[in-house]
Amino acid sequence: MYKFVFDLDSTITKEELLPMIAKHIGIYEKILSMTKNAMQGNDNFEQNFKSRISLINDLKIEDIQNITKNASLNPYIVRFIKENKNRCIIVTGNLYEIIYPILKTLDMEDKCYCSIANVINNKIVSVEKVINKKDIVSKFNFPFVAIGDGANDIDMLRLANVGIAYGNKYNLHRELIKVSNHIFDDDKKLYKFLNTLL
């Protein structure tokens, strides 16, 4: 019996969260460009992510969450997770403090692996640890389906019993396509396919 492992940004959500936050502080284009470089594998993901977080560290966590709670979600992916919560896991490079409103909406607060923030005075001052998705999923002792969209998902999909590249925002990385068993760009079609794997 498969478990289902989802990336979050641009997989569960329709957009990357850090550029969404950046719109509110006037640095959207800068963070969007950095995010694209990370997702395409042009930059080291860990260093790129830490740099992006440093650009929003003046914001209070509640202000960040007031932004991210309004993120548009892919409705059929949300539906699948809610219908199969006990078999779904989220593995994301993002920070719990940023993604919490989405996890709460999905009732997945305790079913998520994510990066760790240093928080002082209700602000994210730095990133303590960026998770390595390969390290996380390589410890799984069950068969799993992995769904992701970026360069940092390549190893996760490679190690999965079924790897699915989901491209709804940026052009998919060539290596991600190479390691994928299936490719979808429509969440309804993905939903129907995932149901065949239950």
C-alpha cells in the first residue's frame, strides 16, 4: 500500500510562497528570480533558500502567515490529501512558520517534514537547517508515491516507487522529467491518477 509524499510550493499551492510574501515588501522580482534559479537547479538550493529568507526577516511571523493563508491551492490535490490524510505526507524545503496556515487548512500539521528556522522576537532571523529531501525519504520503510515540481525534488522522485513530476508553475527541470514515471500539469487529472494507486 502506497503512501503519498507531496512537495508543497507550486505543487499543493498554485504559486511559490516566498515571491508571494515578497510582493508585500516590494522585492517580488528579486525573490521570484532567485526562486526560479533554485527550482531550476541553477543555484545551490540551501544557500539560495537561506538568502531568500534573509530578505524577509524583518517581517513578523503573524504578518507572514496572514499572507500565506491566502495562497491559492490546487483544489484536487487538496481534495486528495483530505480524503486520504492518513496516507499523505508533506516534504518541503520551506519553513513551518511560513507554511503553517496551509498545513492547518489541510489538517496536516503533524504530517510534514520541513526546514527549521531560528526565531527571535516573533521573527525568522535565519534558517537553522534546510532539510534534504533525499535524506528524509531514504529512511521511509514503506512504498511511496512522490509528487514534486522542482530540482530539489529530483532525488525524492528517484527514490519513490512512483515518481510524478507536477508542472503547474515553472518549466520542469530536465532531470526531474527524466526520473519521473509520470508527468501531469492538471491537478484534476493528477487526482484521478492518484486514486488509481490507492
